[in-house]
Amino acid sequence: MRCPCGCGQSIELLLVKEAKPRWDLLVDSSKRPSLKPSVWLQTGCRSHFWLRHGRVEWCD
């Protein structure tokens, strides 16, 4: 996915159970994705956000 801040950075998240760190992808009945835990970029724009029900929620 691309960073939602608009910087254009590509974000790769590991979803396989054996990976560390890894994220869980959940899709609700309306087909909106959610990710657990939050996404926190350690380099570049350093964005920190949750993806919940298809919407980006920025962390302070």
C-alpha cells in the first residue's frame, strides 16, 4: 500500500502468521479492511496510523 500521508512511500506489511513483526488483516461485512496493530513508519515521513473499517485514523 502507499502511505496515506501522500508522501508516496510504499508500505509492505507482513500478514503471514510466522512473520515477526506481523499484522492481522480483518475485513468487515461491508468489505472494509482493518489492520492490527497500528502502522508506524520508522523512516521517511514517520507516519503513525490505524486502518479501521477502511478509514485511516492518525495517531498523535
